Amino acid sequence: MSFFPKISFQCEVEEYLTKVFRNNELIAALGTQEAENKYQSLLSHLSHPPSFTTVRVNTHLASVKHVKKLLFEEIQKQFKGLHVPVLEHPKLRDILLIPVIGPRRDLKKHASEVIVGAQCGYAVLRGAHVYVPGIVSTSRFVKAGDLVSVYSDIEGKCKRGAKEFEGVKVFLGNGISELSRSEIFSSSGPLKGLGVRMVEPVYLSPSFDSVLPNHLFLQNLPSVVVSHILNPQPGEKILDMCAAPGGKTTHVATLMHDQGEVIAMDRIANKVKKIKENAELLQLNCIKAFCYDGTKALSVGKREDAQEGPPFLPESFDRILLDAPCSGMGQRPNMAYSSTLKEVTSYQPLQRKLFTVAVKLLKPRGVLVYSTCTITLSENEEQVAWALKRFPCLQLHPQEPHIGGEGMKGAGLSFDQLKLLQRFDPSAVMSHGMDMNSLQDSREDDLISLANKDCIGFFIAKFIKSNSK
């Protein structure tokens, strides 16, 4: 049984998605009832966090075994001796998996309340404490040291500074307020720092605030898979076209043993700054980050010999990662998706512009990996069908490791083509969450299998460029 309500959409987006997941190809393959069951299961899972926290080890600085030991000790400390294992993945050798305990249904709710924004709420469900900027309102007499119940305003309707809120709110757990109400809503402007320290979260997941920052990078499992599929080699020149905040960029550099050149681009200056900060934190020197629009990254003229950054000449890169801007419908948890249909459908043309530039920048026999964190056909399988028709020089290539499911029917791709794609689909999981008893009774192989399935919605395609035309 679901602990949270299914994710909600604006009416026009809901109608659009219903058509996507009831398309004729899918119905013919699964039958109407099975297709509908899968769709409803997907909606339910999207509103809940994944069953595991995934962290990537910075193998540039430390071994997985060493970091695993340090992380296990930290989790023991945070969970006050509760025995939660830290698992190594047999196919993704640089990640560690921590089971998430919950939802915990027996927590007592307190009279004093703190309401947080939806994004803050989702972070809390994945192990974060509450920071002051995320707090929207508190009960009238909240003082520092008070035990409070924390709720998420998933629809964004609570007014900042309100003393009570009767709208739609979702219980996230209990914590201790670090500040009084008057300090939180100080007239001198919003404070920074910790607002509520979570002590009884609905989902028990470790906090990574200042935990082994040089050695660990919080990253969803499919996002780690992407860099392994790109398979960068030492000495190569790699382009990460839409790189912020730098998780995949730094992973690519690590897999290359920091030997070669990784060019990272993003359109937004603050995000580029974040890429540089992450590269510095993880002590990776082969990354060069630039604030630049990827759709304009192809040079139409000559380049200066000393020019490092974009635009670039055709066929400049051995491998290109296009983790494209997308509608983000695969992100979890998400209980209320606010984008309009116009916004959702705006991504396909942008992705095609970026893809076209990527193909031209790729060397013959080079590798192009395209990925999104969304669930639509138009941004995933339809893009593959378009790319294969538009660029005869591209061929789909098998992915290694192949951990997710095959591509989804509905874009006219063949059975063999769908098998070469990788779609991570949370609807494949039957239940929600786990408790300590089920964790202790589970075999490690079963836990790894669950981690592979119960993650965010994600899509990956790998292409090889056969010639220079």
C-alpha cells in the first residue's frame, strides 16, 4: 500500500501521459489491463523515494573498501547502532548502496509544526536535514530546542511566515528546531544554516552533510551507469555537453584516471561554478568547464590555436555525453509535478538541436551517449528513432553494463533496437519501502536486484559514429 498519494499533474499533462502509456504498440504487447497497471504503479512509485541511497566513491583518491569502512562507521553513528549494511555493487564497482528504512508508519505527530517547500521536503525524504531557506512557515510559538513535526507543502500554497496551514501537506517526520520562529523569519532577511535537525524521519536515510566530501558523491544509480557506458579512456578528449552540477563530469574524469581532457559546458554561470567546485573538491585536474550554450558549440569558422573553449571544430571529440535537459519526470520523490504541457513538449526540439551539434562534433568511430531523467516517449525512444533516420552515420550499440530494462514500445523501433536501449522503470517494483525485519531477511543478491529497479526513472542510448558524413 502506498504511503503517499500518487504523483499529480496538471490536467493537460495527465492526458498527455495517459496517451503515452496507452499507446497502440504497448497495448498490443501487454494488453490494456497490464499496460494500465504498469502506468498506475509508475505514478505511485514516483511519489516515493528510491529504496537505496547511492553514493559514488571517488576512486581517484581512495579505494572502495576503505571508503566503505568509513561510511559504515558514520552510518552506525547516525543511526545509533542500528545495523544497516553498506553494499558494494557487483557491476558498478565504484558505488556503495545504503538501504533506506521506511516508510515508518508509527511515528507520533507533534502539535508544533514546521512547513517546508516541496523541494526541501523531497531532500528530507532522501536523508537531508531542514535548512532555513526551505522553511515556509512554523507554528506560532516554536522555540529553539522544540520537538516539531515537519510537513511538505507539495502544492506550494502556504504563505511564507504563516502561523498555521490547512492546505495539502505531507508528513515527513519529526525533528528538533535549531531556531525560534522569530529567528527563522527575521526582518533582516532569511538566515542560512540548519533550521530543523531531523531525528525521526519517515524514511531513515543517512545525512551526507559534510560526510567524507572528498571521497563521496551522492548520485542516482542510473546516472553512474551512464559514465560507465560512455567508457572513457585515458588520454581521450571528452565532451560533456550539459554538465552541471558535474556528477557525470567528475565520474568521467575519474574513469580516465584524470588523464586526458574533459570539456564540461553549461549555459548558466552559477552551475559552471559548481562544476569547477566539484572538480576541485574531488582533486580532478583534467576538467575544463565553460559557460556556453551547447546548441552553439560547433565552430563555423577557424579557431585560434591557443583557444581552449567552445565553439569547437567538427570531429573534435572521441566521446560525447549528452545528458540532455529534459522534463525530469523520472525524478523521485515527486508528489506534484507543476510543469505545463507546453513546457513538457518544449524539450524535444532543444534536445534535437543539441544532438545535431553533438553528432557533428564527434570523431568517426566515436561514441555518443544520450540520456535523460524522464519517462516520456518523445524525449527518449522517439529521439532515438529520429536520430537513426536523420543521421545514417549513427548506429545503436550494446550497453555495458545493462542493468535497467529495454526501451519502451510506441516509437516504432524494432525489437532488436529496443533491446539495445536502457530504460530504468520504477514500476517494475512491486512494493514500497522496507523495514528492518525485511532487510535482515533479504539476501544481498535480492537487495542489489531491488536497487537496480527501485531507482529514478531514466533513459540511456549509446551510438557509434561510423564515418565522417
